[in-house]
Amino acid sequence: MPDQVPAGPDRSTLRLALIVGGLVLAVLLGFGLGRLNANGAAAGSPPLAADHTDPPGIGPHSHGSATGADQGAATEPGGLAVSSAGFTLAPLATEFTAGRPGQLQFQVRDVQRRQVTRFAIVHDKPMHLIVVRRDLTGYQHLHPTMAADGTWSVPLTLAQPGLWRAYADFTVVADNGAQTAVTLGTDLVVPGDYQPGALPGPATSTTVEGFTVGYQGTPQAGATVPLTFRVERAGGAASLERYLGAYGHLVALREGDLGYLHVHPETELVDGQIKFWLTTPGPGRYRLYLDFQVDAKVQTAQFTLTVP
């Protein structure tokens, strides 16, 4: 009899082999796509370089949320904690004398307690420092300078006794180029008789140094809505100039916990007005601080806003 030819694999065996092979291929493809997403190639544009400045190049956005999220994200305001996202704000001293010029020095440290020294340039500066007393008076927008060891310094005068809040608003650049936007907060103390001022009532118009500043828009809790600001002086609309890369900067602080939002506008004026997109995380009273520049001088218009 002739030699018997071995039988080939049956259909069920072939089907099983195809299924197993397909699963292996899917796992390998998923791993590869995951690596692309982690590096920012498939999920969108790559991380910004350390010398990135905005705007121009992006739309209106917010800083200050606990996760550094941009406009449109429903997040809590930033500045409520001294540590967040693996970084800690470490002031070298927190006590000041009322009315006496002083120096605020601080470091930003990572989870290994090492001083962070790589920061992205955001709106022309690597560090934005906002200081305000807990009754929402005495607002200052400052820009510290950093020494080689990661220690930031800025001249600071706190006019009145009381508890003050300092917000460090910055973007850290990791070794792989990835960026993390963070806002951390710490209290500063000015000993003396603290007499808190009453928060002014809500208003959509105010005056500052000969300018009349008004806004239109109705913020809603948890929603992103437009706010447009018009700046006028005798003779008509003021000729606004770019300040820190934009026609205006809007800081919003929530009464009570002093939650922080820093909002940047459209890259160009809209009908001669500064247009922001503001997301208020919840109801309450907010104090708005609008920084704008005319004739090379920065002014700050302040408003009280009630969000039902």
C-alpha cells in the first residue's frame, strides 16, 4: 500500500489560529498607538517648546484650574493648594511689615523636593505672580525673576495688615518637553490690626485713572460664556496696546475660598473690545481684575460679579 498522506488541519483549528493571530496583532497595534499618544503625535499637536509664547497662535484660554485645563473645561479654580500636579510652592519667608518694601522669595519643587528650573514662556513671562489681600483688595500682578538654583524673587510691598494670598501661575517643562500648567497658592502674613473692607456691589462699569471700563455678558455657573470689555476715555474709545502679548488679562477670584482663574482673550480686538471666554466653576461672588495698557501704562479695572 502507498504511504498515507498526513491529513491537513481541520477548519476549526484554522479558525482558532486566525482568531489568536488577530488578537496578537490588535494588542501590538494598541501598544504602538498608545506610545504615539503618549508622545503627543497621534493625539494632537506635540508639546510646546520651552520658548513657546502665546498668543498669537492659540485662541482664548484660561490658566489657574487645578489641572491647568483650557477654556471650556468644567474644572475647579486653581490656587487653592500649596501642592498640586506633583509640584509644591515653597516660600522662603511669609511675613511682611505693613507698608514697608520687602522681597518675596520662593521655589517650585517636584515630588523629590528638587527645585524646578525649566519653565515655559507663557504670555511673555515664565512666572505670573498675583497677590491680593483676603478681602480682595490690594491686587498686584507681578513677574518674579529666577536665579540659577530655581529661587524666584520679586520686590513686594503689602500696604495693610492682614492675611494675603499669593498665586504662582506657571508652566513646567519636563525633560521630554512635555508641559504642565499649574497654579499654586500660599498665604502671606502682615501683622497688625486687620480691618477687612466690604466688597463693592455688583456693577458692569467702573472708572480708573480717567478711563471708563464696562463689560457685557452674563456668566453662568459651570458654563463658558463670552465677556466683552470696552475701554473709553474722553473723546471716545481708548487705543489699546498689547500687554504681555494680549490686549487684556482677566483674573477672577472667588469670594470665600479665593479660588483663582486667569483668563486670556481673543488674539485680536472684536469691534474694538476685548473678548474673553469665562468659565465660572460655581455660584458665588467673584472679583474681576482687568489689566489693560494704554500709552505704555498698565491700568487695572475692578468689578464685582455675582453668579447665581
